[in-house]
Amino acid sequence: MKWLWKILPWFFLALFGAEIVAVMLPKADGKFHVREFGSLPVLLNGRIQPFDSVARNSLLQIRSTGDVPLEEVPSWKFWHHPQKLKATEWLLEVMTRPETADTRPVFLIHYSDLLGELKLQDKGVQKSGLRYYTYNDLKPLLPEIFEQGRKAGEGKSEKQTTFQKQVAKLANAVTLYQRLKVTLQPEGVNGFAGELAGFQKNLGAAQAAAQASETGKDFDKEAVRKVAEPLRDFQFMAQYGYPMVVPPLQPGLVRERWQNAGASLLDSLRAGQVHPAMVCFAAMADAYRQENPDGFNRAVSDYKAWLMPGFGRELRKGGAEFYYNNVKAFLHATIIYLCAFVLACGAILTFALAPNLSESLRRSAFYLVILAGLVHTFGLVFRMVLEGRPPVTNLYSSAIFIGWGTMVLGLIIERMYRVGIGSLVASFAGFITLLIAHNLALGGDTMEMLRAVLDTNFWLATHVVVITFGYAATFFAGLLAILYIFLGVFTPMLGRNLAPAEAVTSGSGALSVPASGIEGQKPAINIGKALSKMVYGVVCFATLFSFVGTVLGGIWADQSWGRFWGWDPKENGALLIVLWNAIILHARWGGLVRDRGLMNLAVFGNIVTSFSWFGVNMLGIGLHSYGFMDAAFKWLMVFIGSQLFVIALGFLPIGLWKSFSAPPTAPAGVGDDAPTTVSATP
Amino acid sequence: MFLDRLISFFTSIRLTVVCLALGLVLVFWGTLAQVDLGLYKAQNEFFRSFFVYWAPKGAPWKIPVFPAGYLVGGVLVINLLASHYKRFSFSRDKAGIWMVHFGIILLLLGQLMTDVLSRETTLHLREGEAKNYSESERETELAIADVTDPDADNVIAIPQRVLMGSKVIHRRELPFTILVKSFLANSQVENHEPGATLPPAATQDIGARATVRGLPRVTEMDRRDVPSAVVELTTPRGSLGTWLVSEFVDRPQSFTLGDRVYELALRPRRYYTPFSVQLLKFRHDVYPGTDIPKNFSSRVLLQRPETGEKREVLIYMNNPLRYAGETFYQASFDPDNQGTVLQVVRNPGWLTPYLSCVLVGFGLIVQFVTHLLGFTFNRKTA
């Protein structure tokens, strides 16, 4: 058996490591070089991004998913991967084969009042309780949707009803879809490449005719007519085309002046020549529509060859972001965190029953947290490089960073106390924060450009990072405290002694069994005391980071708005965390609370931090507010309720705590009777 | 005996915890209250006062229900000072605590100083325009200008405080007395339509053709009150009539008394500076292909006649101009992008947070590092 316990951690590491390697290796393209196309750069939302990001973020806004499943698979058949359209494939279809795209159920409508209003209850496709509709389903209702959406958009966003928000969202989704259709060519055109070649041929004659008409001479009316017809389509494309796909002709002069396809085609009238990029795009669109892989692949590589000399940087950025999108580092990290969490739970629950198994599971969890942490770090750093920014720029990235911070703290704690507590908390926090981040990403592009006042890497790197780390530390202390309360009330764990540190550290292979009070050694410390020390230490760091972060924020405000402190909700939220941490420390130093009190205070710290992180954004006021989020509000209330429940548990009389009512395994000094060993003030 | 108890009360760490907890509740409550009261009013009621008061709607009395910012902060400072005097010896292992606590005292006192001494005004400039004054956001003044001399106006400004407080205002420089018939902190001025229920607001000039009614004061940060007043000007020989003055009216109203010509206007209170600021160019940069603002900047010309100083300065986001005790921040702009709004702040205590941040941050690091190193060391040997 012993060899099995030794091998198990390595087995888990190898399993998930192999998966990560498989995910990270570059993939081959299929018949159509869709991946290559998906990496091509365009300009949208003020930044260069690949077609793939346009596709993905549009799909998130329309369908709340990153791809389009093509078949129904019952959820219990989890081993069966359903056929799906990848984001870029979907986009190509929308742009070049709109007739097919219009039959895909991509519009998610889940608000029942809206479904009733539009009489859609019985239409559409139902999947996991959500209803999806095709563009063709919605077509007859478009006038009504747009009218309602316009009305909803008139009021202030904080005062909108849920119905208004939902209808506005639907109207936006439909508009976005319609705009995507005219990205490369007029909707549903056959043989666009040929049409464009004809247009190009007629341009010279038309220009001559136009000049002639200006000077009052006789001009070739036929030549003008030939050009005027396609111009109507181009005008429409210029007005509605969504991403700017055509780079400027002179990259040295104005690198950022990209155009959408329509605008570029209109410009060719003046230039007398169709932009080379448009020639390539027309060839791609045409070939994809005609299901001609060779033509498509040739056009893509022609375009890349054209881009390379002047727009190498943009091309690389597109490729890198495409890679980032497809690796889905945070998704994989989430899965590994979850597995590590299960293993760490197992390790703690079997701590006394089967010490060897417990140690094996603990190691497995520890290794997996390290692996997940590496993947998490990879995603975080990749994002920073892509954006050219410090890690936290918006709510989405703050969730990612808080998860990262707790992961680091958890690994440190796990290195110090090898009982699985650090891994447990790190994996739990990593899992939850990445889940929150995933939901925050549904709004669309998470790498949006920063508004003027935030456009400063100095303050983002100092204030924002420090304060977010303060949040992470406060949450970490709170999670440790929850663990203390659960273990204390429901298990006899807290009273058990930790193995002396040396026994575990020394001898790499020796899976030592935690023993209580081995003769000749100094008395071991029990898990309850150890947790108490951890919480205290983490609260100290949380105080440091939240205070320095808050004051740095004030200094930033002084630099940009002319006042250090304005009692703005976000500032107040940060101040609440500082005050709360200070209360914990002073209550502890003053002997007002012992271990259990400390834990209850630390759990309440979770509530304070969640209010500061999310709650203040929901007030809908102040310079810092990002918008009102009602779904998030519900979850915040659930979270606060759960924390209050844990605190109530923490207040149970000591006799009901399993850890303290059982016959003590430690000689003395358990729970509230123990003198506080940690004290910074006399 | 009493003194001992007093001392032990003010040096107790329980008092610290209680103050911090009260502060926590106060900050939380004050944040929620902003939804209804607006930032400015909530700030004054919760943080810039000694007590949070409660009063039933429309009642003339109010009762204190909770300690507010000045009280909590004040007791905390006393508590800190007293504890340090009484309990903390000045030793090396307490150096961190000393730094932290004095950093915090500095921060609190600095903020008190800011509350009492700082002044926020705005400077609105169109391109090409130069001004040697900035205007108050919240205070108004009645300006009475003797414009008889074409070369120099003689202006007397009566601040809002005086307009609100007194009914009769004499000024030695003026040959008439001002009777404030009514003062409305926020108001709406409308044309007087025939058959309107409200009578004309005054007898002279615009007031004869307009009505005015009071409005509740605005609570949103991005809107301001429109104050109005009706004043009667009297001389020993009798009344000259009544005037409606309002910030809503954008031109001064003039009248003649004897051989002098006067102009009357209610305008945002002005603060003059010994230098002038001229807007050369305002820029509003957006990210390519979007209307997301990337930067706002104002290129201004700073001129000070008495020193002969004359230089160009670029003020942009996160980069204010600090000059002669005032700081100019890019705050807003005109919709046509040809005018800028600069926030002008005079705050003698602006440096205290910087010092305090360094002191507390460093102090905490010293304290925790020495302390936690001991703690891990203990663990290793445990």
C-alpha cells in the first residue's frame, strides 16, 4: 500500500500536467485555416484584437457562451463532447453565409416577462432550462424589439427596470448581430471577389467621367452608373460595419486609423483603387461562402504576407491573443482548483483516521494547487502582456487577482503548516474567484481600454495592486476562520496536534504520522492554535496592504481630482476594511477576544470586504461606480447570509464544539482558556 | 481618583476598539446615506460634524443619535496620544507602533486641516479666454458694480452667507441700502405668462416679467443649485423698486441713480488670484475608432504681472498644475471641446497624507516583520 500513497500525488500531477501541456501545444488547422483567420488583427473598442476576440466577445453578449453547440447532448453524458461551432467559425458563417447563420439558435432570452411580451414562450430551442432563438425567429419582432429597446435606453441606467434592461440587452444583441453580417461583404452576396474586381475595373472610367462632369464636359454616364450601384451597399457597410478590419495604407504615418470595410471601399473611389486588404477579404469571404478551402487558405496567407512588413506588431498581437483565448488558462485553472479542493477536503477529513492516506491526499492537493497556480499565473501574466498593463484594470481582473493572491498566501501557509489547510483555502478561493471572474466576463470584452482618469500604469500598479492584495488577504483570513469554525464545531480536529515541523520537513519521502507529544521533543502545537496564528498573521498583512492601498488611492485622488479623501463609496469601502482589520488587531491585543472571537471577527471581515468589492458598485453613485448589477446583488446577499450563519456557528457555546468537548488529546491550552501567546502590545 | 479614572478611560484599548467600531458603522451608514442625500450633504452630516442628527420630517428640532466624524476622530486622537503618553515606552521594539500611530494622528489632523482650511473652486475657460479668478461651486454672491467710469468698475460683492443672514445690508460705498426680501438657495425662474398663478417676482427689469419659486436643494454631484434673491434698494428718499437677481439670469441688470450707473448680478462667488490663467488649447483625445476618452488636457498660459512670470503649462488627467498654493486639475470640459473646466483647490494640508502613508506603511512593515519573524521562528522551534 505504501508505494500507492507515494505515487498518488505524482499521478494526479502528471494527469493534470499532461492535460495542460496538451492544451498549450499549438494546434493544427482543419480544412479551412480558420485558426489562422481567427488570429488576423482588427481594430475594435480602441484596441487591436484578433477576429477571434471579436467573435468570442460578440457571442458572449448574444448567447452568454464562447461557442455555439450544434447538437443536444443530455448533461449526464458528460464524456460526450458535443459538436460545436467555435467562435471564429460562427463569425465566418455570420459574415459570409448569413442564410445558415440565421438558423442558429444563438439569441439567449431568459427573462420570462420579455418572452411573454414578445409571445416567444413556445418558440426557440430549450437547453438546460434556457431558451435560445434564431435570428429568423426574431425577425418578425424586430420593430417591436427596437422600439422597446429605444424606450428603455432613454432613462438613467440605475433607474431601469429589469424588463427594460433585458429588452435593451436583446436590442443590442440583435444590432450587434446585424452589424457583424456586413463586416466583410454586403449581406448574402455571391461572388463578392468578382464583383469587387469589376468595381475596380470601372473605377478608372468612373473617375474620368466624374472629372469631366465637374468641368462641365460630356461624361460617360454608363461608367458612373456601373460604380454607383455597389456604392449603395458600401455605404450601408460603412455605416454599420462593426470591427475595423482594414489597416491604414501608410503604417508609418497614422498607424491607428483603421477603417471598416465599407468606409475603405468608399475611399477607394477617391484613391482610384481598392485597398489590397479588401481584395484579400473579399477573396476569403467568397471562398468561405463557396466552400472552397484552397481559395480561402490562399487568401488568408496572402493577406498575412501583405500585413507582415507594415503591421508585424499587430499580426503578432492578434496571434498572441488568439492563443490566449484558446488556451482558456483560467478555465483549466478553475477545474484543477476544484480537484485540489476535493483532495484537500479528503486530506483533512482523513487526518486522524488514515494518516497515510491523508498525507498522500494532502500532497496531491498541494501539487495540484501549485499546478493550478502556475496556470493561473500564466493567464494573469499573459493578460498583462497583451494589455501592457498591471494586473488589475477592472472588476473582472480584480477577481482574477484576488484569486491569485489567496492562492499565493495559501501555498505559503501550506509550506509552513503541512496539514492541508493552506491548500484547502487556496483551492477554494481560486475556484470561487475564477468562477466570479467567468461570470463577470459575460458582459463582453474584458480588456477594454481604460478611461482617461484610469489611464495611468503607475497608480494601477501601486494603489490598485496593493489594495486588491489587501482584499485577498482579508478574504484569506476569513476563509481560514470559517475553516476553524467548521472544523471546531463538527470535528475534533482543532484539538489534534500538528506533527512537529521537523518531522515533516526532514526526509523527503518520509510520510510522517502526526503524533501528539513525542517524548523528547518540544510540545507540538494543536491545529486550533496553528489556525489562530495563521489568521492573526494574515490579518496583520491585510492591515498593512489595505491601509497602504487605501492611502495610495487617496493620493491618486489628490493627483487627479484635487482631494485626498472625498468619502466616495469606493473609498469608504476600502476604509471599512482598514477599520475592520484594525479592530481585529486591537481587540486581540487588548485581550478583548481570544481564538474564537478572533475567528468570528475574521469571518465578518469577509462581509466587509465583499461590500467593498461589490456592494459599493451597486449603490450606483459616486465617481468609482461601474454600474448597477442586480444579479450580483442577489449573490452578495446570499454570501452575506452564509457568513452570518458561520458567525452564528462560531457563537455556539464551547460545549457544543466537537473539538473542545471531546476528551482533549492535547495536554492543555485549548480554546478560550488558552493564554494568548501572540501579542504585540503589552 | 476621578482623574485616574479619566486617564484610564482615555488610555484604554477598549476605547480604541469602540471608536474604530463606531467609525465603521458611521462610514457604512454615511455611504448608504449618500444614495438619498447626495455626496456633499452626507459628507457634512456624517463626517464633518460632531453628531449625526435625526429629525422627523419638517420638525424644527433635531436630536443627536450617533457620534459623527469629528467626535469619533477626535476621541481616537486623544486616545492615541494618551496611550502613548501613559503606556508606551520609547523602545526599539515599539518603534513600529510609534510610527504607525503618529502617522495616523498626522493623517487625521491633516484631514481636519483640509476640512477647515481647504477651498474648492472652479475655473471655466473658453479657448483664448483669460481669468484671474475662480468661482465657487456652491456659494453665490450679489455683485453690485458701479460701471460709470468706462475704464474701471467698482465692484462690491456681498457673499451668500450675508444675503441669507441679514435682512438689511448697508455698505458705506453705496448710496443705497439693500433689503433682502427673499433668498432662495435653489430656484426656478420662468417667464411670467399672462394668467399665471405666481405674481411677477419684482418690479424692475427682468423681475417684472418673470416668476420665481423655490426648489429643494439638489443632491446630485453633477448638478448645482440655481440661487435667486429678490432685493429692494432704498435710499433715504424712498424705494428704488425691487429686483430679481438670480444665477439663472446670465446678464447683469443695470439702473441709474443720480449720475452713477450700477449693475446688479447674482453670480458664483469669485476668488481672485494675483496671476491669470489663459486657455490656449483644450484637447479631448479618444481611443481610435471609439468615443472612449483617452485623455483630457488643457494647455494654459500662466501670467503673473508682479513678477513678470509667463509660461505655458499642460494640465492633464492625473497631472495637475501646482502654483502659488493652488492646484489646478483637469475636471471637465465644454460639449464643443473648445472650453475647459479646471478644479482649483487651495489645501495647505495636502502633503500630510503622503507623509502619513510612508510613516504608517513603514511602521507596519517594521512591526509585523519583526513580530512575524519571531512568530515563524517560534513555530519552527515549537
